[in-house]
Amino acid sequence: MRRVFVDSSAFFALVARETRLRTQATVVFHRATSERWALLTTNAVVIETHALLLNRMRQGRRKALEFLDALAHSEVEVERCTEQDEKAAIALLRAHTDKSYSFCDALSFVVMERLGVEEAISYDADFRSYGRFLIH
């Protein structure tokens, strides 16, 4: 089964009707459903998405809670970041001195590599600049 990572930028684009990426995100998530992709994310992405919705949307508190409820009732797998993942992400941040990846992005890269996931739904330029994954 095709396993595809979901970044907070993809969740945000799907939920936030005001974004220019809403249509693109809707198409990609419909494709994921019709082709039965196994979607996964991390608890760090869930936390980041909640914060984005809370702080960047009208009725942010309601939207952020609706996101948590929808995720809980979806088939998206939430992988917990481990202490080892955190250490590896910090090492990645230190090694990539020419990049400004967020800690959450670095955790995503590390977890994807640990799980052997090679594809992601993301609208974050850092996922493309990392250069190791197919981005939808």
C-alpha cells in the first residue's frame, strides 16, 4: 500500500477556505482517498496544525478543535516522535546550515526516513528543498 506523509501545510490548505491552495489540496486528498493511500503524519504536525488554525483563521479555536475531531475520526495514522527522532532532527538542523527548516519539518523528515515513506502532501517549500521525497 502506498504510504504518504501529510504535512501541516496540507492540512491547513484543506481546512482554510481562504487559502489559494484549497482547490489543489482538495484534489490531492480526493486522489488519496480514491487510490486508497495510507496517510500518516506525526504528533508534532498535529500540534503545529492546531496552532496554525488557532492563530491564523477566523473562528480559529472552533476550526482547530474541528481539525482535531476530524483527525481522530479519520484513517490518518499519527506516528509519535521518539526521543531518538528528536535527536536526529536536531542533528539534521545543525548539519543543514544553509537551510532554515523548522524543528517540526526536521522531525517530519526524520520520521519519514525511519518509516521508509518517500512521498508527502505538502505546500511547504522546505519539503521540496530537502529533496529526498516526492511531493504532491
